[in-house]
Amino acid sequence: MDGAFIERNAGEDPDFFSLNARLSRTFPLGGRARAEALAEVFNLTNRQNNVTLNGNFGAGAYPASPSSTFGQITAVGDPRSLQLGLRFRF
């Protein structure tokens, strides 16, 4: 063996942070009928979360010459999104 090993936890992904929030309010309509208005926000901080990296080292000699695309971002999470809703109960 040549002694070149990949160290423990070397394949960790980048940090991921997503803050979601929901607000709702119920309004009586008379009798048992009610309406509920709601708003939901996903990824409230609008942080770019890198979810996939290119893990293909390539044909180069480890650890000195990886592929030029090794470790590059290949997919990101969804940006901030808002969802509005209205629910009727009767």
C-alpha cells in the first residue's frame, strides 16, 4: 500500500439551512361555518442551499490531480417561496 487514504468524513456535504413559517387565522362565518386564511413561506431567509456536489474524482492520480469539475455544485435547493390558502369548514 502506498499510504494515500481518504481521511474520515472527507465526503461531508455543505451546510444546509432552511427556515419555514406559517401564519393562519380562523374567521367565523355564522353557525358552524368557518373560514381559515393561511400563508406559508418556505426558505424564508432565501439562502442558497447547495444540495449536490460532483463526487467523481476522475482518472487523475489521488490526491494531486482530480477532475476539473470535482467538488463543483451540481444542484441547489429551492429559493424562497410563498403559498397562500383559504379553507372553508362547515
